[in-house]
Amino acid sequence: MTTDEVLAREGIRETIANYTIAGDNRDAALFDQQWTKDAVLEFLGFPPLPGFVCRGLAEIRARSAAWRPLPIVDPGLRSATFIRHNLTTCRIELITKARARAKTYFMVITDIGLDHAGNYTDELVREGERWLFRHREIALVWRSPHGCFPPVRA
């Protein structure tokens, strides 16, 4: 592995970590800095949660602008005083010097303990010295029936 490849991988890991920390801390400014102008943020849904697609930085910013500080207080949700996404396995594939793909597994801890888990599938591009998301797909693979997000209904 070359020095340039190591630097690219670390830059990609920094972008992935910034997304996670920004989301957990409701830091919209940091969150919004991780995307290209034409980026796509896609959540595949997990019943009863519907999926969504944000196309372009303006739609992504509109979503993060709606964030509210913790604790989450919503009649349809259990209260969450903290959210921590824990990233586990991350495989980065450098396609060119300016394009990469990554797949990262995550587990989310809230007041109840393990709340939900899934994976991110990413396309990233290099703009200047930074790596940014061009496309992020979020797939949940498991959710606790006692989680802090909309409860699973029988």
C-alpha cells in the first residue's frame, strides 16, 4: 500500500467519523460539510419507518436543519438522552485516486442499550484534500422492539 493510499483511506475514515459524530451530537454544520453538492442520502426504511431519499446538498441541509437537541421528546418515541453510533467493520475500496467505495457496519447505543444496527454503503469522491460523500445508503438490519425510535408494532 502506498502512502497516497494510506492518506486516502484515513481521509475517508475521517469523513465517515465526522458524519457519525455530527449526527449523534446534532451538529448540522459539521454534518453538512461531509457531502458533495450533488450528493444523495438514502435510507432504505425499516417498518414501520418509511425510507427516504435526499437528492442534493440543499435537501440534506433541510433534513439536518430539522434536528432537535437531545433528549428526544416525542409522543410516538421513547425518550433518548443520548445516541452513539458505534462503527465496526469498515471496508474501503479505492477505485481511482479521486473515487472510492466503502461499506461500514454500525451499532447504535441509546438509553436502552443496543437500540438498532445496520450498514452504510458509500460512494465517496475527493474534492481538494477532502473526501466527501456522493452517495450514502443506510440499511437497518436489526432493531430492538424496545428501542428509542418508533416502536415495532406486532
